[in-house]
Amino acid sequence: MEVQYHDYLQLDKILNAQFPESDKHKMPAHDETLFIIIHQAYELWFKQLHHEADSVVAIMSKPALNDNSPELQTVVHRLNRCVTILRVLVHQIDIMETMTPMDFLDFRDMLRPASGFQSWQFKELEAKLGLKFEQRHGKEYYTAQLRTEHVEIIKKAEGSKSLLQLLNTWLERMPFLKEGADNSFWDNYKKVYQESLADAEKNNMAAFEEMFNKGTTSSDRTLSPAACRAALFIMLYRGYPLLQLPFQLLNALLEIDEQLSNWRHRHMNMVHRMIGMRIGTGGSTGKDYLKAAADKHYIFKEIAQLNSFLIERRKLPALPVEIEKQLGFGH
């Protein structure tokens, strides 16, 4: 049987899945169709983000991810696809903003208590990436308006190994400059870093110890000191062939955080433009909630913090000859 475009894409279902509340109330609001389609498009893109994230988690869950194999390239490629999709989500707000506040008021009150706050797919995605329950803003009610089956889906994601946790395990496996024999390298690096600080930055040394000292533990950190040392090493020596893909992986995660932040801030500004200081249709505090969540919900912040501990390339300590060989193509 031949495959038909219309049937393959299930267009009967998709094109007949818009039921404006304003039509039901016999008070037609032209812009409600736009509002529905944009949010349906968001949820479809969320589904694709889950598809990509699940595949990356499956690869990184393997007992030994070969850093010199196509698998790591696949991880980087799919994470970069997630970045591109998130950029599209940000730009979709441009279309939403063609709707004026008065256009929105034509149907807004008919939506209560429905709200974007009830997007369980987005909350599940945050959990899969690595946002902990304890780190959530408004954690006491972030699932209060969801159906039981959707709460269970989010809780399952929170109880599974996240991408951030798997990243920590992967970084800890990095074979270069382990503690013990390579302490001299890190002692030297610490000295060079300290000398690079301006007088006003001398307090950075306490943060350096907290980030990289194995005796330091904190309940709100996800990356271990060993993982942080490995990530910093990748950032510092990314010019070596074997570290190029690992660096791209770390950079893609920072891009994901940046685009999620862009999306939250654009969403916040759009909500402020649309409803001012009024509460959201789901009962949240509207702009204030979105701002607090945007400020708090950085998932890969520990990777971003590592940039505070970089030094100038010309001051980098020379690597042992054996390690240089391992990092090249000819090992």
C-alpha cells in the first residue's frame, strides 16, 4: 500500500485538533486559534526534545562510553539539535507577540484554570536534563494542578539518572591527570591561577578549593570535584584532537541552559506585556513566578562556573609528553 502524505502525517487529527473555547461560548475570538496552534507546536517540539534527550541518556548510560568512537559524536550532534530546537521555541514568541493584550482578553478568562504552568512535558524535560526537585522554584505546588498520571511521569524522571548525573560519571572516568601521580600538575595550575588573579579577585581561591578539592562536599552540587577537574582540563586543552568532541559536548550543554534561559525570559517579558501584574490563568503570580524560575532553574550552572577558573592560553602548564601523545590522533 502506498504511503500518502496526508495519512502519514495524520493530518486529519492534527488539523482538526483546535477547539477554541470562545467558539463554545459563542463569543468568537480570532486570535485564540493562533494561541492554540502555537502551544500545540510547543508541545510537539517538547516531544522531539524528549526523543533526543532519551537517546543521549541511553548512550551515556552505557558502562563505558568510548570517547574515541562515533557514539560521542552522536551525543554532541543530538545535543546541538536540541539547542537549535530551543532557539526555534524562543522565536515562536515573535509570532505570539503579534497578538495584542486586548486580543488576548477576548478569550483569556475562558481558559481558567488551564495554563502553560501545566505543561508536564516541559517539567519532565527539566528533570531528565538534571533539574533537581530541591532546586525548583515553587516546588511545593509545581505539580499541584497536574493530573495524577502526569505527576507520576515527572516523579519517574526525577527518580531516574539525569543527563547531568550521567555527565558526572562520564567526566569522572576521564583517564588523564588523575589524583596522586598528577597532583604536581594541579598544584602548578593552582599556583598559576592564583598569580593571574587581580587583587579584587583573591577570594576566588576559596571557590577554587570548594570546586576542585575532593574533601569538599555540598548538598546542592551535582558535579563532583573529580568531574569538575576533568571538565576544566577539557576546557583548557580542547585544542588537542581527543578533547575536541568532549569540549563540544560541554559547550552544547551550556547552550541548552542559555536557550532555556532565553525562552524563560522572553516568556516572562511577553506575559508582562500581555497581562501586566495580573495573576496567570493557572493561579501563579505571573511575571514574578517566571522571573524567579528563570533566575533559579539553571541546570548546568556548575559547568558555567568553571569559566571562572580558566587562565590565559599562553600560561597553560605544559602537559607530560605521554599525555600529549594520548591526546593526539596517533596514540
